[in-house]
Amino acid sequence: MMRWFRADLHVHTVLSPCAAVEMTPRNIIRHAQAAGIDIVAITDHNAGDNVAAALRAAAGTGVAVLPGMELQTREEVHLLALFGKMRDFMKWCGFVAPHRSPLLNDEARFGPQFVVDETDELIRIEETMLLASTDLSLDEAVAQINEWGGVAIAAHVDRPMFSCLTQLGFIPPDLGLAAVEVSRNTKPGTAREKYPRIGRLPIVSSSDAHTIDDFISGPKTMFLAETPTLAELRQALTGEGGRRFRDPA
Amino acid sequence: MTLREMAAALELTIVSDTAALDQPLAGGYVSDLLSHVMGQAKAGQVWVTMQGHQNIVAVASLVGLGAVIVTSGVEPEEQTVNKAIEQEVALCMTKLPTYEVAGRLYQLDTAGK
């Protein structure tokens, strides 16, 4: 039977240097459960080391976690890479790692990058600078995500920085995106008119949360599907098999 | 001075050689944000950028730019070079950083004016 799922496809944890320390996987899941957020994609910058903890924290809570990453391409475009299976996501993480910047993170300037477990215990501190461009091109990143069964979404195309529209002027035709994302700055239902270069791609909205307040108050996207899985979300984005989605008005 | 003479003076590598290079040098524009180039660069100008993505060809063609210089040793992607040749957009590359290309370009452009 189909039902509506409330999804946030862009959430940062304490692994992102810009996220608040309250953004542990366990705390995110606890708040998702309390606020009725059914699907949470964990999307840290250029890394996925806190996804496993989120999956374990979510076990038995009814909250579905999607493994994901917010990749920064060499054009300085932010791209969400979402996967249905942890095995595919791990392959993706292994693919991205050697393409990251060789610079080390400067905690004092950018903030610390914590890898934690499902009980909020610190496992290690990531020393690579995650808030930097990889040397992957947008086109090769999207192609690789699609090859491994993932979903590629251009992040916050309405923002003045790190957006496909500002960096590249328009969305390259035949890129293979499943959707574009707009931030809380764009009123739902106005994005296509305001940013005609989005064209006919599906538009989703997510919180891009760096704090629990962002996460609770930020935009979500509603999906009509049978199960809260990536395969079903992909169908909903293209309107297949009776699945569909809508931006919450 | 033509764009071809400018390319020689800056020792640029021409990766897409088109008739556009025979136009006179008429100012430049520097940005890596393609949306800004689309909105603000003027036809005939030389565009200096570090982006090597194929969209630079479409933007250059849309605005009617004289030539594109990809700086800092960035290698334009294969599709970028192919599209530039196909759409007759003049495309050059150099190891010089953007700062130096822009400075030398400005000197060439304003000399004798």
C-alpha cells in the first residue's frame, strides 16, 4: 500500500566542519523520529564516514536512512550523491577519497570533523580538508553515481555559491541528474519560474541542515511510495508506477 | 592587434583555432562563474577563466566572445575541445595564472590607446 513519506535528502553531521556538535547521527535520528521525518539522507561534504552510525542509530526507529554525500566537484558545484545500498555507497566513497584535496583541515578556521558511532562516542577526527573541491568533474561524478545505481541531485541551485547554475551558467544537457534541489530561500512552487534554467528536471527541497533547528524547520519533500527506499524515490521523481512527489507547500 | 597576435604575445597554446582569432583585441572579462559571464561579458571580449567544463563553449558562443583563455595549467576537457572546434569558438590554454594573463592582456589592450 502506498503512503506519503516526509523526506529530508540533505543533512550534515558532525563530520562536516560547518555542522554544530549536536548533529550526531543519533541525535539527528532521535529528532527525525520525534518530528515525523520518515526519510533522512546523510550528506556530509566529500565523505561518508558517519553514515554507518546513522543506519545503526535508526534501526528499529522507523526512520529510513539513505547513505549519501555532498560532493564538491572541480567546477565548485555541490552535488548530492544518494545510494540505496551501503555496498554501492562504500564503493562511491572509495572512488571519491583519492580525488579529495591533499590539504589538511584547519579546525580553528573551519571547525572539527568528527567520525562518531551510534552512541555519540568519538571514533576519530578526520584530518583531510573536506570543505574543498575534489578534482572530479561534474560530468564524471554524475556518470559514476548513475553507474552504481545512485541518484544525483544538483544541490541548492538557487544559492549564489556552489550551485550548478552560478558555476556553470546552466545545467549541462544530458548530464543525468535525477533532480535539482532548492534551499529554504526559494518559496516552494516559485523555483521553476525564478530559475528557468532548471528546465524540466524535478525540483526537490531539503533542509541542508547544519543544526537541529535547521533540520526541524527546514524544507522537506513529500514522496508517495510503498517503501522509504531510494528505488521508490527514484520512481516517484519520474512519476512511475503510481509513485509521485511534491514540494510541501 | 588581433587576437591571434595577442595569443602569440602571451605564448598561449591554441587548442581551437578559428577565424574569430583574426578579430581585433577589444577588452577582456575575468570570472569563473559562468552565470556572471553570461550576464556581463560583452561580445568580442576575451574571457579568462579556470573552468575547463564544456559549458564554457556554450557560454562563449552565446555571448559571442572573441576567445576563451583557460589558465593555470587547467586542461580543458576533451568534450570542451571538441565542442569548441565544432562550434568555431576560439579556445586557448596556458600555464600562466589568471592574474598574470589578465595583467598582460590589459597592457596589450590599452597600449597605444
